[in-house]
Amino acid sequence: MKQSVSMLLLSLSLGILLVVDIMLFAALGIPSPIPWIVLAAIIAIPYISSRMEKRRFVSWDDGYSVGIEAIDNDHRKLLNLINNLQAAVHYHTGTDFENQALNELIDYTVFHFDREEGLMQKHGFPGFEAHRQIHEAMIAKVQGFVEEYQQQGADALEKLAEYLKAWLVNHINGTDQEYGPYLRSKGEK
């Protein structure tokens, strides 16, 4: 509903600006800069709106790489799953798709944490316990969002998707970068 209303308002605003611009051209003439400025705004608004829409989603950046292919692939998939959840919420695809996106994201996150922690344990990473605790704290936070979602609906999912997007990028760029060199030195690729 929220997406539909914002698109309607954007379309309505552009329509009104277009009518005003036509009237300005008629009243002030082509040499006047005012109608040209309004025309530039009409052209810029959809571009700006599109850019803002893209910021809602997160994409892989090679700077996120920890240098271990399986982990990097997991991180790529997690980003895609977060984007799926974000899309489900933003475009109001319905509770079935929201639940599917949420469950797939949670299941894959648990799988990824198990893989990551398994590699750390296998190679005796000295920061393993602290890293595991960070994972546990994140899972507890997500469980809180899931409970909120079950009570309040899609608004809680939007908060969850934003939290996960920020958390994952910060986690990859922070604590995950700490184990990358260590695991690579132990032969992980």
C-alpha cells in the first residue's frame, strides 16, 4: 500500500508540474529561464527517485571479499536474500512471499554461520569465541524482529531488512576481515 501511494503521489506531482510548466511556457515564452528550470526538475525527479530506490537494496562489492571463495559466495547469497526480503516488504508481495523470503534468509544465515565457525574451529582461529558470540547476538536480534513481525506484520520486516543489510555489510567489512588472512594462511582459498 505504501509503495502504491508513493508512486501515485510521484505521478501526480509530475503531472501537476508538467501542467504548470506548459502554462509557464505559454505565459513567459521560450526565452524565459523559469519554465526551463521547471522542465529540468520534471526530468530530474524520476532520476532522483530511481537512485533513492536503488539505495534500498545492497549489492556485492569486491571490497567485501575475505579471500575465501565459499565464504564470499555465502556473503553474496546473503546479500541477495536480504534484497529478496526487502523487495517482498517494499513491493507488498504478500505474506506467503514474505515468509518464504524470511525463512530462506534465516536458514541460509544459520548455514553460513555454521560454515564460517567450522572453518575457524578447524584452523584454531584465536578470535573464534568472540566471533561466535557476535553471530549469536545477531541471531537473537533477528528472532526479536521475527516475533515483532508475527505480531505487527510487514513493518517489522522492513526494520529487519534494514538491520540485516547494515549488519552484514559492517560484519563483512569488520570482524570477517579479521579471520580472512588467518584462514588463508592455513590454506583456505
